[in-house]
Amino acid sequence: MHRISYTCGQFGQFCFDDGSCQDEVVSECQWNKTWSIPELPVCKAKACPRIPFPPRHIGLLYTPDEKNNMTLETEYTRVSPALPVRIPYPGVDQCNKHYKMLIFGTSFSDESMDVIFMGSRDEALHMTADFTNQKISLWSTQNGTSTEVLVYDAPSLGPLQSNMITIKCDEDGFSVQANSDPPFDHYLHTMSVQDIKKVEVHGGLTADFVGFGPVSMNPAPPVGFNLTFRCPEGMLFDHDWFGDPFILMTCQESGVFDEPDWSILKCIVPTTTECFDCTSKYIFFGSTAVHGLLMPLKMECGYDLYVQPFGS
């Protein structure tokens, strides 16, 4: 009996009319030559994988609240980074069953993505993800010479979609997994883990997240999660001095945050000008000569400057 398994990707799920949802739907070919599920249910987002950061020139700072608290970046994580990106390796403690490295984003070109675990000279692991041809290649370098390249099929990879690479490390070697495919064969260590200094990621990926963390790490905020960015203390929005200078974005059911128009926003230090007291009718501004007579200049509040002789 033929079966086809469907998913909504890493950050979605199928939802039915009765309100129930599930990550995977399996349709079977039946005896009457029809599929058991003739029409797939609607895919709905579980999370928003891409976190929109305000442009740096605006000056907004991330200010989480108690109910929506999330650490966006640490020494070992980057959110929405521009590739190439380099991250220090957390150390030998990373090589146990409790930690992982996660890279996810969307490929918009035919270019592959490379992840390199680097020592001082050699590469402990070099992984290439070919999204177009759905292949994963693994190798390393020793004394400047590349080892044999191991190539694996990765049927869940693809261009123009969200892709996730998970890399784990143990005392034997590295475990690499593409999306929800089964992990590939262990890539045995060719150098001591203690000699790994950094990890570089570069290539054809619009990255949403790159970093290390516990195996339970899920850096994509769930639907309904709020992100708050606020001007630094003492600063205001230049277009609205009387408003509270913050931006609140919510992860929508579409799987994206509701971004504002960043082009109209900028945090500034408010400035003031010295104003005169316009409670009297006239304000004098010195004198001038008219027909040989010295006369004062005066201005009535709200009107243009004019000349009037003494005693008038």
C-alpha cells in the first residue's frame, strides 16, 4: 500500500475543521484507486521564524516584558544575521547530548550554504548544503588537505522554502540533520574538539537564526508572541513627541510579525527653544531713524514688525 506523508514545514501544522491540529498528515492509496485524504487541510503557522529587527539608525532597543521574554542574541547566537557570520565555539561542553547548533532560513538562490567548524589551521567539519540538488556534503581538512567528501541525499531540502540544519556533537563525532529527515551517519572526529575555535556560516541563505543552545532550543517565537522595541530613556520619536516611544509587533497566524513602516521612525533627544512672554500687547526691539527722527521698533504679538513714532 502506497503512503504519502505531508507536513507544513518546520513552523507550521495542519488544522482541521474541528479545531484539532497535527504536524503530519499521511494519505494512503486505497483499493478503489483513491487517496484516503483527497484534500489536505489548511496549513497554519505555529511560530514566526524571522524576527524583524529595527534598522540600527532608528536607535530602538529590545525591551521584553515578563510575559514575552526572549533572549534574542548572546555571544553564541545571532538572530537574522547577514552572512557570512562567525561565532565562537562554546567549547568541549558543547559535545554532549544536551546541546546543538541550529541554522535556519530561506534560500533564494542556487548558491549552496557552508558551515565550517574551524581550528587554528584545519577544519574539524565542513558541511555544504545544496538546496537545489537536495544534497548534504561532509568533509574536513588535516594539515591543509581535504579528507574524502561524503555526500548524502536530503530530500526535505529545497530552494524558496524554510530550511533547518541541526548539528550535534558527541565524543565520537558530529551528527548532521536536515529539517525533519533522519540524521546522517556520524562524521567521526578528525581533530580534537578542544582545538575547535570558531564556526563560520556563509553562502546562499537568508538566515533567520544561527547559534548554539540546548537541544530544546526553539528560537522562533510562537504565534501571539509580542516583541517590544523602545527608544532609550530620555529620547522620543521625532514625529511624535507626545506619544510613548515604543513599537509593539505581534507574531501573526500567517507566520510573520506585523512590522511598522520603519522609514518614518527615529529616536531623538528632544530640544527646546526659548520663547518670549506674549502677554503684553507690544514688545520693543530697539530703535531706528525715520525722516531723521529716532524712533523705537515695536511688534504687536502675532503680527509683522512695523514702525511707529513716539507718542502714537
